[in-house]
Amino acid sequence: MARSTFSAKINETKGAEFTQGEIASIKRRYSLDANVVVEIFFTQDVSNLDTMTN
């Protein structure tokens, strides 16, 4: 995978996302358990600035 493609997937730019096959391959390669996979690929990161109310 090209660096630019990987970067787009990590940053979810230009509609790029990891496929189920890619996620499964990463899970196997790095011996990740299901909870870690969910944290990495399916948990929405929200900065504190985005959640602060005035």
C-alpha cells in the first residue's frame, strides 16, 4: 500500500477507509484481540476542544 493511501485511510480523507480484509490482516499480523481492533478502527476520537461547552 502506498504511503499516500495509508495516510488517507488513517485520516479518513477522500472517503478512504480500511476494508474488512485489511482490518482482519492487521488483526492477525499483530495478534490483536477484538477489543483492541474496535478501539483502533471503530471508536470515534473526539478532542476535548470538540466536547467543551461554553
